[in-house]
Amino acid sequence: MPAIKLISTSALAKKLSISKHQLDELLLAAKYITQTDNGYKLTELGIQNSGATKKHAKFGEYIVWDENIEIPNKLISQGKEFFSSTKIATKYNLSARKINMILSEIGFIEKYLKGWTITILGTKNGGIQKENTKNGIPYVEWSESIFSNNAFLAIIQEVKGEAGESTQKKIDNSKDSNFREKFIAKHRATDGHMVRSKAEMLIDNWLYMAEIVHAYERKLPIEEEVYCDFYIPTGKIYIEFWGLENDPKYAKRKEIKREIYKKYGFKLIELTDEEVFNLDDVLPRLLLKYGVQTY
């Protein structure tokens, strides 16, 4: 029996003719690795599938794999029909570029140097990573489930100006509706957003003055009816301001939301009362952590 040859993740990506970023996403989706503050860590499942850790004198620990490892995500398209952004665009009378922008907006794909790469959330929602065999540009195809995905359809309706009473009714009946009914949006921010507290007004004004495009109370691209305080499309970053720390009901709501952010691996910035009055020092640092540079 021939000896197993172990190679680094970068070397494996080169062998598979994909970028390391794409391979990391596939390994995450297969649950062979998990993401930590210091990079990636092998899981038990990853170890069972030939993964191992080596140590380099200069660069420290890194992960190696059997050069012939099979990545499950590369096999899921067998026997199923998948749809490119061009095919999806035809169904909704939109351009492929617009479809990719919508999929990016809801966090299913990310812009690469050229083309698009899938995210963990995109993989969970039926997407598979592909690559143009002629020029190597990455793209994503989608299972038929994309046509019934609520987050995707909601943005399609908004883009086409078709969001009407049914959408509003769904929003009004969401789990967050009691909170929003209790705290009326009566504070007008500089950019015209009507927000629910002075603290939210200060955050909104800061983002506007920093010329950062942002949305207020954007629905998270998930099945659960959950709304963030602020959403920054550049970087796919969510901001939550936690007030009412002494209210037990609010505290419970806070923990539920935090668990949802964690469950889906969303990029979250959490702000407290004290930090709101020190935004010039706090937000630039927290945004930079996710690749968004301010003044």
C-alpha cells in the first residue's frame, strides 16, 4: 500500500486548481476545520479525513492533508440540476450581475479578485463553488432551492419594486415586532433614518459622517425573523447596540440574537452605552477588524 503524502492547504488548493480561500470555504462547509481568532483549527472530522497538524520553525503550526483527499462539497452536484446566475437572472428578468449583487447582499457569496466565491452561509443554502476551466475565474451555481429561499426572494421583490402588503404583514408579525411596537422610531438621524433611541441616532450619524453606506433594521438573510440594528454591506457587517441592560426580557432577547449571529457566523459589532459616547475611538478599530477602513 503506497504511503500517504501529506501536503499543506495551499499546496492542496494549487493541486485542485482553486484558490486557498475557496478551499478554506469547502473545508469549513465539510466541517473539517473551524475558524478561530488565530486562523483555522482541525476538527475531529477533519482528523478522521486525513487532516493533521505540523509545526514549522519559522511560521508555527499549519494544517496538512492527504493530497488525494475528497472534498464532499465537490460531489454534491451529482445527479442534481444547478443554476448559474445567468440562468437565475433569466427567470426574474434581471442581469446576472444584479443576481450576484443580491446573493452578495444576503451573504451567500463574496467578491473575489475576479468572479465570486461561496460563503459558509451560501453552502448551507444550496450553492456549490465552480471555476471557469478556461480562465480560472471562480463562480457559484445554485440548487433549485434558491428559488424558494425567503431571504433571496425578499431582495428580489425589493429590487423589482414588488414588496407589498404581504411582506409588510410578515414583518409586523415577526418575533421582533413587540419590541419595535414598544419603542417607536421617533429620532431622525442626519441621513433621514428614523431610529428608536438617541444612542442609535448617534451611531447612524457617525456612520453617515464617515461616509459608510449602511442600512437600519435590516432583516438577517436567514429563515428566522430577526432584524439587526445596522448593516454595512461593505464587509457584510452587522452592528447591534445593547441598551436596557437591567431589563430581564431585553436581556433574554439579547442572548437569543447573539446566539443566532454565532450560529450563522455573521460578522457582528456589539456596542454598549459607554462605547456609543466614544464612537470615534471604538468604531474605526472594530470596523478595521473586518476590513472596513474609516477616515
